[in-house]
Amino acid sequence: MEHSRSPQMHNSAFQEMGLDYVYVPFRVKAENLESAVNGFKALNVVGINVTLPHKKDVLPLMDRVSEEAQLIGAVNTMVFKDGMVKGHNTDARGFLASLYEKGIDSVRGMKVVVLGAGGGARAIVTGLALESIANITIANRTPENAVKLADYIGKKTGVPMVGIPLNDSELSVRVSKCDLLVSTITAGMDPNIKLSIDPDWLQKDCVVCDIVYTPPETNLLKAAMDRGLKTVGGMGMLVHQGAISFQLWTGLQPPLETMRQALAQALGY
């Protein structure tokens, strides 16, 4: 996890709050994963984050798993206590918190379109479904993955969902009727890549999100801003998922803006 910006984000918060904690990165090979988890237990580590490619593989090593992590099928935060380890996934709640800080009071009853069907999409679909939205359309370049995700989370939560190809003509209709559009497509990092949707499909009250945080304003967000729509970038989700991990470990509310500033600096904004 040497690529992670989490050390800067968390250590800035620990320092400001005067807490005797330190956040350091460890590289763990797949074959050493179980030994590493047991080692953290033995060392009385308070908690750790888990990055790719280990998020799924640590699930069977947990003593307990949160509802979100179970549904998402991945753990990104571990909490060690009394010789036990509980696995959490803070991405879903982090995404929702990024919406709420932008003045969106509730997502209940919203019609949602999610672009992409990878790990980020799975967390977001799970988080939204647990908040009782009206329905979700998942559009993906490989439609089988969208259908599989929609079927699984839909059956588990009772929220109507459908998976369709990203190039399906039905997508324009669904986008034009949605209240919330979320792009989880990493191609958004490349300013030269053509948008997956036509921004003219978007209705005037639609909220547009892109979980890509580099650059902070993707082409999709810029197109939505040009139409006067409310937008939510990926930085908010990244900060809030970290803040939720911080709270799980310490029991304290972290200084959110300090974490945001440290993250922005680490990313070179």
C-alpha cells in the first residue's frame, strides 16, 4: 500500500488531536496474509486499512464482519479488540457522507444510475440500497458483471435493480429520468477519454457524482457543472471513508478539514 495517501491523512489528524497513534504502510504478500493478520493481533494493533489486492481475501480471516462489508464482499478496515478482529467496509458510508455534505438531505426514493460494476460500484450500490432508494440501473461495458451485481444486491436488499450494457439505447432513457448519476469508471482519470453518456440526457435536478479524485474535476463533472447541475467529486468519498475508519479505531470524531487538506496536499492539488 505504498501508493496510499492514507498515512498523510490520518497522521495529520492524530497530530492535531494529540493522539498517541501512528499510521504506517506495510507491504504484505498474498501468501503471508493470514500470518500478517495474526501478527497484528499479537502486537495489539488498534486497526489497519486494507488495500487491493487483499480486500476480498481477508474476509475469511475476520472473526466478525459488518453488514456492509458482507454485502460488498470486501473489507477495507479492520478493528482489533480483545483478541478479535472485525472487518468493515467504509466506502459505502463514505460515499453517502460525501453526498450529505453537499446539501443532499436524503437519497431515499431516488432513481439512480451507476456507471461501472467494479469494487467501487459494488460499495456504492450497497450503500444506496441500504438507504431505501427507489431503484438502481447499473450500466457496464461487460454487461454480465452489471447483471450479476444487480441480481445479488437486489435480492439481498429488496431494492429493484437492473444491469444493462453501457452502450444500450435504454441507458439514455434511464439517465434522463434519474435523480442521481454516479460514475465509478476509472477511465474518468483520462481527460481524453470520451464520456460514457451524453450530458444532454441529464435532467435539471439530477445530482452527478464521479468517484475519481484525480483530477478533482473530471470531464463528466465539468459537463454537469456547465449545465448548472449539483456535482460531487471523489475527494469527498475518500476523505469520509478515512474519517469513518478513524472513528472506528479511536472512538473519536476526526478533524475532517485537516484530513481533507492533508490529502489534497499529498495528491498535489
